[in-house]
Amino acid sequence: MTPAIACIGSGNMGMALMKGAAGIIGGSSIGFTDIDRAKAEAAARAVGGRVYASNIEAAGQGDFVFLAVKPQALAPVLEEIASTVKERTGSGRPAALVSMAAGWSIKKIQETLRGSIWNDNPPVIRIMPNTPALIGQGVIAFSMSPEVCEEKAAELEGILSSAGMVDRIDEQYLNGVTGLSGSGPAFVYLFIEALADAGVRTGLPRDRALRYAAQTVFGAAAMVKETGKHPGELKDMVASPGGTTIAGVAALENGAFRGTVMNGVYASFERAKTL
């Protein structure tokens, strides 16, 4: 039986995952809600889905209920749907709640839902996707509560696979995933922009410099994935003694390149812990 997906929120990340899901289960199985109804309607049109009248209806209908809202907006959404989640959990037909809100632990989500009115924990899955999921090249790490059965987890894994690489991971590592692959695309875009600017500085036309920079990063990443070699080994293959590459590497190291990148990822990780 094809699962129904209800997506609360229709921003870029929610839409990226729903477009991929539509290719797996069909758009007619997907519905949206959003504080801006026009956005929900646009999202529904994009995948051939529907619009729910409210978050409560979405929570009552979806086999998977995606919480695709910003971390600061999650609490009121959970409070709004808590009674519906309680009813479904108590009746033996629980919805699997799928949260992509950075910093919100499974325990915190369950405690916010429960309040003081019920004891059963609903099944909750935390995912951390990144923006390349928009083109099916994302990284989607996920963790789940003990209430999520293996069949449900495998079903979700199959749905998410259309958006990129899916990996189960212990929840304790998710803030690290947020800093690395969640925020990482922004760091890579900065690097691509810097490479292109450097090319322009040498006299290359802007359009070519940007294309060359993007393809260089894409190709280098593919080399790491496909050869299985350590990045340091691949770097050494390019850096001949006394050559141009090692001169550039030395200049980057003089600017604390690796340490600066590490600091950027760690700053994102620390911020995720405070949300």
C-alpha cells in the first residue's frame, strides 16, 4: 500500500524532498500545509498533490508527517497537532513524525507533544538533509526513536533515496552532520566563488572562470567518492615537486585554510546545539 505523506511547511528543503518522493510514491499521495496557503498550493501543483485545510488535518492523514518548518516555529506546530498525534498513537495507527529542525532532539519533540496529558511516545524520525537534495544529490542523515519499526524506517529510506545519499546514524552525531553536510554547501559555494574570482584576477572571463571552478570542485569530489582514496593522497598526485600546485597549497596553508574550514564547521555545530 502506498504511504501518504503530509508535509507541514513548503520551503525549499521540504519541496526538494517532496519532489523526490513524488517520483517514488506519486504526487497524489502527498499533501501540504503552510502558514502561507498560496505557497502550499504552489507546492501541491508542483508535485500533483493536494492542500490540507490545517496542520491538524495533515497530522491526521499522513502516514509520514514531515515537519518542514524552521526550528523556532516547531514548538507551536507540535502543540497544535499534539491531540491528533495522541489519538493516532493511542489507537494503534501512529503517524511517523519526520522532523528536519536543527537542534530539536527526538526526546524534546516527544516531550513537547506529550506535555502532561499522555504517556505514550509517538514514533519520531529526525533527518538532516542539505540543499543539493533539490537536484537529487543531497546528503540525508537520519535517526529514529525506538517506536519506529524497521519496516517504517526502510520505507522512509526508500522514499528519501530519490533526493540523494541516505544514511542512518546515531542521534548523538546529528548536530555534527548539521555542521558538516547541512551547512557545508554554503562553505563550498564560497570556495567556488573564490576560485572563480581568482580566475578572473588572472584574466579569465567571468563566465568561464565560474564554469571551470564549479566543474573542478565537482570533479574533485567525484574523485574522492569513486576512487576511495584519501584526499591527501589525491592532493599529492597533483602536487609535483617545486610545481604550481604545491606553491598554491603553501599559500592556502599560510592563510590557515584547513583550520578556517574546520572552525566554520565547528561554529555551525555549536550553533545547532543551541537551537
